Amino acid sequence: MTEDRAPERRDGPATEHTRPGGVTDAEVAAVGKLSEALETVERARGHLYSFHQLVGHADRQLGEAVAALRAAGHAELADGIDTDLVGRNVLPGRWTFQAVEEFDDGYWSAFRSWEKQGRDTVLDGRRHVYEAEMKEARRTHGRAGHESRPAEEG
């Protein structure tokens, strides 16, 4: 016979997700917004990598199209596309991998650094304090599937 009860666990978030003493609601919210902004940049970075891979794939497909046009007797058209478009920079002097590297080394790295500095300065480096507090407010305490953290965190 099985029981519909949650396994015994400590209730409440782990220390690394709790607000340090003396930190205000406004401070938790502000750092939460900073972290949320970083999460949005992380999503944008993913789209940048998708752009990088899609453009690279399109360039290889373009090469196949050029070969097919040549084989179909359209050498002049194929030569024009091959000369002007195959392997062309997508930005001045750059292929997409260079744009990705510049983004990673510049804006993305700076953003991550400032977000970490914000957490370090205000929340003793703790991550997702805002979300952990939201979870505590929204979950049904004591109900299976609503535990504060996995059992292995004890």
C-alpha cells in the first residue's frame, strides 16, 4: 500500500537561496530585476548562436545551389552568386562567428560581471533569492509535489 504523502524534508529554501539579514524587499526586488535582465540577455545570446548556425548552414546550402545551377547549364548565374554571395561577410569584415565572439567577450561578459557584482554586493552572492521567496509564498506547504527543495538537499 502506498501513501500519498511527501517524503520527510526540511521545510524552506536552502541557505544559498535565502535573504541575508538586513536585506530589504526593495533590494531583493532590485537584484531580482538585474538577474532577470541577464536571463533575457542569455536568451538573446541563444538567438545569436542560432543566427550564427543558420547563416552558416544557409551558406553551405548556397554552395549546393551554385553547384546545381552550374550543372543545370547556368554557369554565368552560378559564377555571379559564387563570387558575390558565397562566403560573404554578414557584417563589415565579419562572419557570424566573429560577431558571436565579440558579443561574448564584450557585452555578455560585462553584463554577467555586473549581475554577479550586484548579487555579491547586495545578497552576499546568493542567486535567485527573489524566486525562492516567490516559491515559498506560492507553494502549498506540506503537500507532495510542493516541497521547498529536493530530498537529497536534506
